[in-house]
Amino acid sequence: MKKIAATGANGKIGKRLVALGAEPLFCNIAIQEDVESEIARVKPDIIIHAAAISSIDKCEKNLEQAILVNTRGSNHVFSAAEDIIGEGKVVLLSSEQVFDGKSGNYHEKDEPFPINDYGRTKYAAEGLAELYGCKVLRLSRGISKQDADISSILKDVSENRVPDVPDFMYRSYCHLDFLAQGIWEYATRFEEMPEILHYGGSEVLSFYQLTRMIVGADVILHPRKYDSGKHTPRPFNCGLDIHLAKSLNLPIFTPDKSVERLNE
């Protein structure tokens, strides 16, 4: 059985990967020597590189730090892994944020064009992954009840307020527990997996449609049709074409299943 390790073991996805059996790599990926020492200690067969600054707004506010962690940090992981466990043994977890969100339902062969600094740093990391012969797993948005926007809406509903919910942000929403299961399956079957793969929920929905499923049809929501302009630019019409993942028999979860898990 392969020994699979994960960076970012304390993150939303990383802690779920550890629960599934991944060995945590406790290192600061911004420091090359730290990464080398930890990989040498664990000596995994495959590394899932989940560590990143994933906040879009934080990346925009501090681009230098975002580059240090998301791009240079990824280079440290790829380089150390190549030297210690062999070439191309890393799965980079990337994002649909590498696309501009104009056409939506993106296929693996579609050309990335990020419109925010988070997407740019992840796209740069993808380029480095290719140079090192590593693989890229692009994810759509993972959800949980602890997400700030979802928890805020649930609080409004519980206190009889009408939430203002975006109806223009489209994603292949999937519960974080299920995303982790798909990532784990990809890593355990690493050799047969493609160099780039898209993964997420089975359907592309707007955030309003998702919220309607979460709170129930009888709850009054206000669908907002425009961007408030208060946040960093985000691709509106995103979501990922997951036909390739489905053909590889990776676990695919419907929005109903993700909402069911979220409401447990």
C-alpha cells in the first residue's frame, strides 16, 4: 500500500485527508530546508500538496506573501520531492479560479486566464508542477456549514431575517468531505490518473440555487443579480466539467448529497 502524505494538514481539506489516512507533513512550505527535512523524515510514496493561502481577498491584499506560499512554496515541495522520493510524485491541488468565469463548465483542455491574484499564483504553481512532471487536480468550491457565507445565511434564517444571496456565482459545489474522498482516490490511483483533472460536484449551480436547497423551499431569500463590488474580482460563471473524472470512476456526488451532508 502506498504511503500518501499531505501538506496543509491543518487546513479544511488537509485535515480531512489526514482522517482518511494521509501522513501529515508538518512544515512551512515557504522554507525550502523545512520542506526537505519533513519529506525526508516521512518518506512518502505520493504527496498531496494542499497547503496554500486559499483566501482570495488575502492574496489580493498581500501578493508578495501569496507568491511566497502558493507559488514558491509549491516549487519547494516539487523540488524536495524530486530529490528525495523521485520525479513527479506530487499532486498539486489547484482551483477553478485559474479561469476567468466567462464561459463556465470548464474542461481540462480549456485555456486558463485568472482574474485575481489567488488564481494567478495557483496557475503559476500549475506551470511549475508541469516542469517537475507532477500532476494537477483542479477543484471547484468545497462547502461546509462552517463557511462564513453559509453560516451567515443560516444565522439570518434562524433569526427571521431575509438573506441577500448571490444568484450569479456558478460553481460545481461539493461538500469538503466528498472533495477529500475524491482527492484520496486520485492519490491512491496516482499512476493511472491524468496530468490535469477537474473535480467537483455533479452539477453547476448558482450560489442562490445551492442556498435554496440548504434552507428549504419555504424560506424567503433575496436573490441578488449583481456583484456588490466589495470583494476581490471573482470568476462568476465557473464550475468544472467532470466527465473525465466520472469516466475514471472517481466518486461523484450530487448537490443533494452535499447538502444532505452539510445539514447533518
